[in-house]
Amino acid sequence: MKYNRRKFIGLSALGLPFLAAPKNFGHALYQPEITKENAPIVIATWDFGVAANAAAWKVLKEGGLALDAVEQGVRVPEADPTNPTVGIGGYPDRDGKVTLDACIMDHLGNCGSVAGLEHVVHAISVARKVMEKTPHVMLVGDGALQFAMEEGFKKENLLTAESEKEWKKWLKTAQYKPIINIENKAFAPKRLPGNKFNHDTIGMLALDANGNLSGACTTSGMAFKMHGRVGDSPIIGAGLYVDNEIGGATSTGVGEEVIRNVGSFLVVELMRQGYSPEEACKEAVMRIIRKKPETAKEIQVGFLALNKKGQYGAYAIQKGFSFAVCHTENQKLVVKGNSYYG
Ligand code: ASP
């Protein structure tokens, strides 16, 4: 990157600023090295990323598009009723409604998103349709559902018996008002062993054999959130960002803090400045910690990043954040992310 920048400055110095600065300035100048060793590759948040990566890998190993890979990948946890944080079986909001947030972004900078979507398992596929079939980026609530119905998605009940049981249990003690971090304190880990927080997201980033990046992010959000609450996951720049020139990033954890810091965009911009994926994730986490040290002690936020060379990294506030990596040599790698606490 630095080399290319010098090259640009050099050409400008020769009195050729117009020749040296084509319209798509960055794209023309940044020439990443892509080798067989690091593309294709797919990475995803948490241990459940392993199964999701396997579906994405089927697309990537055939030379398919990163965009198709990430969509197919995250559909796996969306369809898993035993996963209480994504898709069907996700814990509902305080009113007992399962509302999903998702977004997708491709190598051309196209993106689509849905927030507060009810009754449709594959929020990510609705988000892709928003991207491909509408002039908009984001559809929410009833409008998102209406669009999904028009596109032929099946309407179904996303509240499983297990999730309903947990919600009713929560109702016994919960006050009907937002309580910061109540999700963290109210529950022992039940359905996600090893995870002390009652909320998660699948965020996935893929680099395909052609060296193109895409990302997807999908969640049922914070358990027992207020009805209408939207987290970071469907917000481009917060829960997910992809810049095909540099890399991609995604996040998991308390979405409000990620939104406040435009987390995933920040990670990508830090990689643009030369940070490694892990360093970039760490700096984004540090912004959250520095701004609200007391809050940060009590919450989890993790970032995951993949750069254009296929290098990856992650960093979280709390220990326990894992991510899954899948590439030619190892399709089931689970990496324990580094963290500020622990
Ligand atoms: N980021 C998600 C949200 O705030 C939850 C999570 O990933 O833990 O909705």
C-alpha cells in the first residue's frame, strides 16, 4: 500500500497528476498479492462458524463467488433451531417476538440489509434480495416482511418451544424497561457452552479464488431486547463492512457500543493504514474501552477481520471469543481470539 502511494506521489511530482489519478483512484493503485495459499478462505465468528464455513467452503472450492459463499454459510446457523442467537430458535424480544437483523456486502460495495424482520428464517437471503432487487440498502419491520413475502419467502413461526420457555422464565423477574447488560447477568450459559453472554451473531468474511471479498452478518440480536431495538448487525459499517481494496470486518457483542464507534468500518480503515487484521480489531476494541471503561468491563464485543491477502485476526473485550477459519489446508480450524480482559 505504501509502495503504491509513493508511486502515485512520484507520478504527481512528474507533473502527471491527471494521468496518475484515475477516477477509481484507490482501486487502480492498490495491487494486493493473492496467492494460492491464502485464497480462497472463509472465516466466521464463534465455534458455530465451523459448520457455517463448511457450507461456504463448498461454494469457494468450486471457484464460486465470495458473495454466494457467505450467504450459503450463514444460512446454516439461521436454520439451526438449537442456536438461540441466530435465525429460527433465536431468543425473542421482551414481547416474545423473534426479530432478526442481517446484512450482506459484496466486493463491488453493494449491500443489503434487513432489521426487525419477523417470521422469515433466512434473513440473510432477504438482505441479499434487498441488495439485488431494490434501489435501497435497508428494509425494516413490516416493510421487510412484506418484501420477503413478495419475493416468495416462507412465513413461519421462529419462536421454538425452548426459546419460549426461556422467555417466560425471564419474564418472571425482568422489569419491562431496558437494563444495561441484563442479558449478561441474568443467565448462565445453557445452550452455548463456554459462552458467558446471552447474545451472539454469525459474522462471516470470505475471499474467493478470484481475490474478491464479501461478508454477511445475521442475528436475532440481544435476547429480550425492547421490541423495535436494532443492533449493529444489519448496519453497514457497524456490524459488517467490506472494501475489496483492503479487507472486511464484522462484529459480535453488544451492538450499541459497536454502532457508537462504527466498528467494522473503523477496522477496515485501520487496515488501510497498515494495521494487521488483529491490530485493527484491537484498536477498535480499545476505542470502546477508552470511551466507556466501566461499561466495557461488563460487556462483550469482538471484531473479526480478513484482509485482501487472506490474513485474518480478531480481538475482543472479554476472553472467550472464538472464530472459525476454513481454507485449503484446514477446514475446521477454531482460533481462540485474544482479548483485553483475560
Ligand atoms: N451484535 C448483536 C446485537 O447487538 C449481538 C451479538 O452479536 O452478541 O444485536
